[in-house]
Amino acid sequence: MRIATWNVNSLRSRIDRVEALLQRHDVDVLALQETKAREDQLPLMGLQALGYDVAAAGTNQWNGVAIISRVGLDDICVGFEGMPGWGDPVAAESRALGAVCGGIRIWSLYVPNGRKVGDPHYVYKLDWLARLRDAARGWLEDDTALVGDWNIAPQDDDVYDMAAFAKDTHVTPPERAAFQAFLDDGYVDVVRPHAPGPGVFTYWDYYRQRFERNRGMRIDFVLGSPRLAGRVTGAVIDRDERAGQGASDHAPVIVDLD
């Protein structure tokens, strides 16, 4: 079984790339983030013609998550228990979608960015992660994959230059501690053994030829429960998908299970 995660940065803009990725890598389940559309706006006919079912959650041109599966799509959950909201008035954002696909509980997650240290959105990010951790403890005994854009670079090797991020979010001790808490609970970063750093990233800003100069960050992850981690036979970051005109600023992360 092959699962993948990708911050697609607008599914409507990159549906052709999504369909090509599914076929090129023979993916069974693809979790997407930043779909940037309501469910009724998504172009799904091509995916359905390829034999995939789609679950999606989105409210506007921001955020949005989806799961595309050809091995079943059951027990769909929009958001997790205790998930905090954002805005005035406070409302739940489209940042988490779970479903059982081929016996695996997969969560497509788009963790809040945080904006800058001290911003209310930074506090929201840490609260969101803490609430996710509370919920995720209950999924540890099952075959569970927490996948998506975590907006955290948990180790120094996960950024091209720590000095360039000295005053930025994504690398602060509270964010890194929040990520580490999932590992302490028993989740496993199943990609790192197959794609070790330094210089291995999943995100490159469009700004100043960051991709061409490999000035990126590793912020997209597949965290597996112990049972799922024991089934992993390989993993790869499809860096080539970041290249070319019209690419997302993230690369897909692909994991093989026995």
C-alpha cells in the first residue's frame, strides 16, 4: 500500500498535477492540504474516473484538506475532538480531516502557520497542536498516520540555514517541543530514516529562487503509530514535483507499507 501527503496550494489550480502524481507513483491514498476551495468547487471528475473516492473539507479560498483514496473511504471525520477555532467570532477552520482507508486511519492535517512569535495566531498554533496531541493519544493503538503540513521544522537539519530563521516561527522551542511531544507519545517520523538530512526539504518559498538554490525547509511529515511504523518499507520526497512552471511550493511525501 502506498500513501502520500502533499500541500498542493490550490487543488483547482493543480488538479492535472494531482492526477499525474497519482498515476506516476501508483498512489493508493493521497492526503492534500491547502485545497483552497469548498467541496462543491473541487474538480473531481478526473479523480473519480481514475477510480478514486474523495473526501474534502473547505469553506473558502483559504486552508482546506482532502483525502483521495482507491482503497476505501470510511468513518470520515471533519476535525478532531477539541479542535480549537480561529477568528472573530471564533469558528473551526478546515485544517483536519480523518478517514479509514484500507484499514488505516489517515488524518490530513494543515497545522496553523503561527505568523510570527507573539502573534495571537502563534498562540492558536500551539493550542491547536496541544489539542491534536490529546486526540491523537487515543489513536496510538491502531494503524494511524498523521500526515500533512505541520509548519514546524523540528531539527536544525530541517532548514537550510538556522541563522536565517533566528526570529521566525517554525523553529522556536515551543513549536519544536509540541512536535516532539507526538514522538514522545509513541508516534514515529517514518520518513526520516529513508530521507535523512541535511539538505533534504519538502518546502521551498517561491521567493528569490529558493528551490533552485535548495534553500528550503522540511515541514511536511508522516507520523505513524507504532503499528503503522512497523509496516513501513520505504519513503521518498518527490522533489521533482516542486520543479517547473505552476508547481506548488511543497513537494509530495510518499510512504510504502507492506
